Amino acid sequence: MAADQKATAADSFDAVVLPHLDAAYRLARWLLRNEHDAEDAVQEASLRAFRYFRTFTGGNGRAWFLRIVRNTCRGWRDHGFNNAATDPFDEEQHSSTPPGSDPEALLLRTDDVLLIQRTMSRLPDRFRELLVLRELEGLSYRELADVMDVPMGTVMSGLSRARQAFRAALTTQLKEFGIPEPTDSREEADAVLQ
């Protein structure tokens, strides 16, 4: 009988956690800024999730697992486990969409990706976490509140500040590249985030 219960628990773990491994890796990659550390952090987070799966009471498995990943990454950063030298994040390598066949479109997309990477790297960790989870992973405000263990109002105000910081950093990046500032930098920043 105990073996049947273990199989059910493993099946439930598979259904709750495994579909979100890609999102977990992308989050860890953005937070740790190192491909190998991100892989290790996701593996450690998966082990923690498996070990404590009995405490999962249902609800949003994605938010529950990403919270474990976030806390694992924070522990790695706080205790200096991650590498001091970081590799640049290669969005094309980690993207699930195949590159277009049009070279000009590919070049423009690559430039946008590099611009976003540079801009995101200038943001404080908390802002980067919020933007990655909301804009790239598509978490709702409620899911963000669960992942970050803060009230939903804090998530909304934090996202507002993160977007403002992103816009300011984007404007700075554009000036550094000698690109004239758009007439409405908010529209430009929103278009880049989309």
C-alpha cells in the first residue's frame, strides 16, 4: 500500500513541478547570470520541491515551484556560491522559438535582445525578478505575490517602479548608442518589453 501512495505522490510531483522546469531555468538564469549555476540551482530547487512536496497543499504549482527556485537562487547569491565571472545571457540559445529566415529581421531581433539584456543587467535584482516573472514568464499579480511572498499591492507598486527603472535604463542605453530618444520613451520601452 505504501508503494502505491509513493507512486501517487511521484505522479503528483511530476504533474505539479516538471511542466515548469523551463520557466524555472529561465528565472534562475536571469537571477544568477550564469548558465551552469542556473542548472545547478534548478536541480537543487527540484530536489527541495520533491523533498517537501508533502507540504504542497494544492493551488498554483507553478508559483510554488518558482518560489523555491527564487529562494534557492537568493541563497546562492547571498552565500557566494555563484561564479563571480558571468557569461552574457544568450536569449537565442534559450528561446523556444526558431529564428526567422529573414536575415534583417533576425538582426533587428538580435539587437533588441542585446539591448534588453544590457538594460536588465543594470536593474536591481528585485526589479529584474519582478520583470522576468511578469513580462517573460507571464505570472499574474497573484502568482507574483505568492512567489515573492509579499502582498499583491506590493507587487503592483514594485512592478510600477521596476518598469520606470527599466524605462530610465533603456533611455540611458539608447543615449550611449547614440540613438535619439523617442518622443515618448514610455511607448518605446513598452514596445521593447512586449
